[in-house]
Amino acid sequence: MFRPLKILIGTKCPPTRCCSAFVSRMRFSNLQYVNRLKEDDEACAAALQNAHIFLFHRLSPLLQRTEHRTLRPTALVCSGTEPQNHRTTEESVLIGCSEENQAQFCLDVGKNILNPGSSLSWWPETLNSVQDPSPYEPDLCFLLQGQALLRWNQTSGFCSTTGQPTHRNRAGSQRVCSSSGIIYYPKMSPVVIVLVSDGKRCLLGRQSSFPRGMYSALAGFCDMGETLEETLRREVAEEVGLEVHSVSYSSSQHWPFPHSSFMMAFHASVSPAHTQVSCQLEDARWFSLEEITSALQVKTPPRRGDPPVVWLPPKHAIGNRLITEWRSVSCLHYVNM
């Protein structure tokens, strides 16, 4: 199927939106080009003739493990000379473009099993590397975007109002009901994730679905009509029975599990006099600065038969960022005492 195409290893990611020069890039850079491809089907089809295509198999990405045990994305490079497969044109989704305005797409090959080679493999858990914390190189935020768009297109084939089929645009960024003309756009579910502290310790919990020994910050979906603050206080009260007093925002992250979540991360504090945990999770407990420091040093989850050890979410997860921020502030506090 893809025999005429060449494989490119370590393709440079599209620029992240976390950039102080965002306005200038919107005016003068490839973001305008990407927006035009989303709106113009003919331009998008033409861009696909010379695009980088990142492959997935049932939403598992094709990645290469390097000699340094990191993971790199791989891309097929269309030369523009071979005839385009109909599946490539119709089912690939646009995720961005390079600094040279070369469009970048993702494609799920489905039942078409490719034999990528000894150093390449379809990575399991659909980018959820809590089972294997191998660091990604470079950052794979654009593959998370592609995976979410692929899943949304695969599960949005019918209009929720009329029950009639929906048809996507070439970029895969919207779908239109064939009967009513209703336009559907990809959606994300808002999720609050919070690291609770009593001033000297932080609170981590684990669900039964977590890998053995892994703890993380508390998280929960926003209910309809809730503010972020209300969600945060409700989740902490429901899961560990604690009353939150102060809240500060940290950062946000798109997370494609279970179906495109938008994670908004916070730090929260509780009174040191009221820290008794009433747990509805599998487990939740307070961790000291020394315990967090030790857990952050665990690079490989324990294997079956190994002694139990506490470990934390991988570096690319926002839960790890919250824990790392708390540790940095706590260390600074102790230094200044």
C-alpha cells in the first residue's frame, strides 16, 4: 500500500502554541497556511500530494525506539509523483505543517498490517506510556492531536439529531450531516486535576485501573454547569473527604484519554488541622517531600515479582508537572527556613 513512499525518521514537530510570539506566527507563519487547508478542500488535497503522513494502526502510532531508549515518530513522505491511494486522501487528518509549510497528516491504516522493521513498532496503549515510561523524542503533542482527530472521525459517522451519515472535509477538522447540514466539530471534555497539599505534604491517590504502584494527583470530569473551582472542590470532597481552602492555577494539557480530555491543572491547600483522608479511591495518602523525591527518581515501573515501589506519571503527563512543581516549591521553602 505504501511501498512507493519513503520513511522519514524524527520529523520535526510543528511549533507548539505555548509561544510568546504567537500573534506574529499567526500573521506571518504556517498557522495561516494550516487554517487555509482546513477551509479549502482542494488546497488540502493538493498539499497531501507532498505531505508527511504519520501512521497509526487502530489508534496505536508507529514509533521508533532509538539507541538511547527514547521513542521517535516516523513519517511517510509523499513524493508527489506516485498516484495517491484513495484511502490516504479520504481518511487522513491534517495536524499541522513544518516550518517549510510541508503539510503533516495522520492516517490510521486499520486492518492493513504493515511490517515496519526491527526498530519500528506499533506502540501499544495508544500513546499512554504509563505502562512504559520511555521518553518521547521529540515531544509527541502533535501525535496526540492526530490520534484524537482520528478517533473522533471514526466515531462520528452519523448525525446525533437525524441519524443520517455525516461527511468530513478533507482536513478531517469538521463533519456535516448529509440530511440537515448540521456541522460538527471535535469536542473535548473538561477535566480538573489537582494536587492537594497541607503545607508540608502532598496528597496522591490511585485508582484500581492504574498500573501497580503508580500514584497521581486527583482528577475528575466537570459536571454540566460547574465552574472549575466547583469541580475541584467537589472532586476532592468526594474522593478523599477534604475541604479545600485555597486554589491556584498551574497549566493545561490536551489528553486523548478516554475520548479527548482537556486537563486543567491546579494546586490546592487544606488546613493542616484537618487532613484525615476518607478515601473512595483504591488508595490515597499523604507523601512527604523525601518520599516524592524518591518516587520521581523511579524511571521504570516495577515488573511482576519485583518488590513494591511507588512511582509517578511520566514526564509528559500534567500530573507529573504538578508533582514536580510542588517539589520545587517545597525544596525552596526548606532552603529559606
